[in-house]
Amino acid sequence: MVRRQDTPAPGTEVRVRIPQLRQGEIFGIADQLLGASRIKVMCADGKSRLGRIPGKMKKRMWIREGDLVVVLPWEFQNEKCNILHRYTKTEAAYLSRRGVVPKSIDIF
């Protein structure tokens, strides 16, 4: 039997990145694509922020409306944030089943 390298073997743990709360990272849902690497994000703390996709993520990971993301709010402008990570639909459903995603943004 041939197994692809990127799929885990049955019975193994799947590791998913969790926001580091001590550093201020929080969950968010991509709400609206604005263009020019900007996205309106509904954050877990109830605020809607303007998210910026950094250059190193811009070409590697495409973000669509409804995606679960990890954001880092700016210290000097709280209504803006950087997007650090995007979860796939499978990862988002896994986190939702485990109860990691806050109820305020849990659409999975």
C-alpha cells in the first residue's frame, strides 16, 4: 500500500497550531475580502478588524471568506491586525469539535 507523505497514518495525532494567548493572538473569521492584501476579520473578542496579510503569507496561503484564521491585533491601532495563520476546513472542523474555537465565532 502506498501512502502519501503529507497524510498522517491512521491512529496518529494531528497537530494543529493554537493561538498563543500570552502574545495576544486570537481566533478570527475572514468576513470580507477587500483587495490589496486586506481582509475584514471578525475576531473572537467581538471586534471587527481590518486584517493585513503579510508578504511571506501572500503567495503561499490564499484566504477566502469564512476561513478560520489566527490574528495578532496591533498594539497602537487596535482596529487593525496581522493575519498569522489560516486553518483548512478540516482543521477548523477538528478545532470546533474539540471545543477550542470560541462560541462567538464558531460557524463550523
